[in-house]
Amino acid sequence: MDKALEGVRILDFTHVQSGPTCTQLLAWFGADVIKVERPGGGDVTRSQLRDVPDADSLYFTMLNHNKRSITLDTKNPKGKEVLEALIKSCDVLVENFAPGVLDRMGFDWNRIQSLNPRMIVASIKGFGPGPFADCKVYENVAQCVGGSASTTGFSDGPPTVTGAQIGDSGTGLHLALGIVTALYHRTHSGRGQKVSVAMQDSVLNLCRVKLRDQQRLSHGPLKEYPQFGEGKPFGEATPRAGNASGGGQPGWILKCKGWETDPNAYIYFITQAPVWPKICQVIGKPEWATDPEYAKADARLNKLSSIFNTIEEWTKTKTKFEVMSICNPLDIPCGPILSMKEIAEDQSLRATGTVVEVDHPVRGSYLTVGNPIKLSDSKSEVRRSPLLGEHTDEILTKVLGYNEQELTEIRDSGALEPVIKQAAE
Ligand code: CAO
């Protein structure tokens, strides 16, 4: 079956997490992704968090499926020539180097455009233009500067980062959309363009409801936040809402049977207004359905914490899955807190290809997350990540068309070899 992005060739100059998530998505959709890595070590994540000696780490393998790898020293003159050839034969260059790296390498926008006017150059940086434009940024920094950390956690605790990689993988997703949009634009403009995404901006985009609340604050307290009912005053900025959504559907994480020993014996429970009478029945408080203090959603806002405490008395008598099976038929929205172990063992996620088992020649088989975006006519299959430089010869000869003699010249130039830094005398 044809793949949606078949025929699109990506020069993948990405490393660590943010960029690789983007190019992995494009590869899953069928793009030919050529990952250019520094000879010797390659992407630094190959050897980070290693769990199997000498094998590429899960950090690397889980972010680089369906790609080909070429090792090339792009600071070597011959390496630069090969990079030029790659730029001429690819549709998109994706990079997430620190600010200025590509320019220092000698490949700024003007140079790339002169080599290939149809090329789309897609970049991730920590910040957009402004006072912090030159800063290096990692996941948790992005979460902090994008507004996520100040709005995550409990109102009486410190700012908190979240396990969801919204700074890295979230930015990669944004960039992938920018790239396919620019590819579409190129179909009628005939030209490439720059696609830039800042991690700060991506995180903020995902936190836009908190900027909404920031502005609502100037019109009075945020009644959907638990601290309203608890009588705690609001400050000048959107506070941390604990496990409340802070939106139109009050919810909280409640203990379930076994919580004393199982750290994940909890359920997220939402008191959606239309099903309030059913909730009252289920938790043994039928009188709340008609009591004016509880019957209407607005009346409940100043006592959300005590309402959830009462619901919890009921959920504590059931396992999280029992609560789910009682509430689901009644259309009461709730979700068990699933551990990564439970997710890894979930057969329905295996069946949809969301959790996939992949075989790797060095590390053996491992689990990964497949493409979460399902296209009906362009199914994604997950192929293992490439070994370092696994496709160097194949790309030099079959993609770039170098003959044996040219190949020898490239090899002799040292462009495919690690640069050994001499210790300063
Ligand atoms: N051949 C030769 N040199 C190469 C090369 C190759 N194939 N690939 C990379 N390099 C060189 C670069 O030219 C650069 O050299 P100079 O600094 O001398 O110009 C050098 O490798 C390091 O690049 P870097 O500064 O991007 O890498 P770093 O480890 O110091 O920083 C990071 C990493 C992620 C902080 C930085 O790249 C960054 O801020 N990126 C943008 C934001 C981002 O994506 N962050 C998310 C990271 S995932 O959590």
C-alpha cells in the first residue's frame, strides 16, 4: 500500500528528543528519512540511559524508527561536499541544533536556498527571537518557560514538571505539522520556506487554557479551582489546580480499593453536570440530586473538595476497574490511573499498533509506542532504528550516485571517520 509521504526525502539533522520525534512521525508516514550523524558516537542518545551493554539505548531506538543512518563529519571539507549533495537531493532539512550551529557549519538559509530553492528548512529552538534566542533548552526548561510548570502541581506545593514530554515530543509534533503544511504550500508555490518552532511556544500552545484562566482572574476568583471552595485567596497569576481540570467539568483523582499498597489504585472521576443525578444514585446520595445546595453545577462549585471526598468513600470500596465498569454504562466520565506496566501489557493497545514489539539485532526485542495517528489508507508499520552509519554506503551510492572512485576519495578524506580531539599539550 502507498504511504502518504512516499517520495518525500528528509535530511534529518536532528538529535536527542524534540527533532527525532518529528522525523520519526514523517518516516512512519512513508518519508525516506536520512539521519546524518557524527562519526564515532552519533546521536548522543545512542549511549545515554544504556540498559544493554554496547546496544543503542531505548532512548534512541524509541525515537528513531523507520530511518536510515549515515555518518558524516560535516565540518570536514569533503563531508561538506556530501552534505551539499544531500541538500540538493532532499525535500526537507530538519534540525534542532543549538542556535547558530548550522550557520557555523556554513549552511545558513541563503546557502541552502541557493543549493536547492525547493528545500524546506525546519528548525526547533528553545526560544523564538528575543532575549533568550541564543539559549540551549531541554524538556523541563521548556515546560518551565512555557507556563506549564507554574500551573502544574498542588496549590500549596512547588511548581512541578509533568512526565508527558510536551517540550520535546510536543514541539516535534508542531514541527511535523509545519513541515507537511510547507510541503503542501510548495505544491503551488514551487519554493521551499523556513519552518521554525520554539519549544517555549509549543508548550504555551498546549497550556493555552491556563492563559485563558489568567485573563479570567481579573474578573474574579476561578470558581472551578478547588481553592475557591476551600476559601484560599487567589494571587495575581493562574494557580496550580492539583488534579482539577479547572475547566467546565469538575474532576479529581480518587482512591480506589487497594490504594494503601498500590500507588496506582486511583481513578479520575468527573462530575459532569448532565449525569449528576446518576452520580448521586451510584454513590448513595440520592438526596443530592434534588437538594438546591447540590442539584445545580454552580451551587456545587464552593464545595467541590467535600463532594469529591464523599465520592471517594464510595470509590474506595471498589477497584478502579470496577468503578469504571459501573460508571461507563451510566455515561459518567472516569478513567483508571494506568501504570506503564499496565499499559505495556494492554492487549487492546497492541492490537491497534499503539504499543508495538520490535526486534533489534543488538538489543533483542523491546516495546515501543507506534504511530498514534492512524491513516486509513496509509498504515504505519514500525521498523527498528538504524545502527550508527548502517546505511552510509547505500546512501552515498544509491541516493547520491557516487562511484567507487569518488567513494574512495570520501573515505580517504576522513569525512566518515570520528574526529579524535588531541589533548592540549
Ligand atoms: N559532524 C560534525 N559536527 C557535528 C555534526 C556532524 N555530523 N553534528 C553535529 N555537529 C556539531 C555541531 O556542528 C556543533 O558544533 P559547534 O558548536 O562547534 O558549532 C556541535 O556538534 C554541537 O551541537 P549542539 O550545540 O546542538 O549540541 P549540544 O549537545 O551542545 O546541545 C541541545 C544540545 C539540545 C541543548 C541543543 O542542540 C539545543 O539547544 N537545541 C535546540 C533545542 C532543542 O531541540 N532542545 C531539545 C533537546 S531534547 O531534550
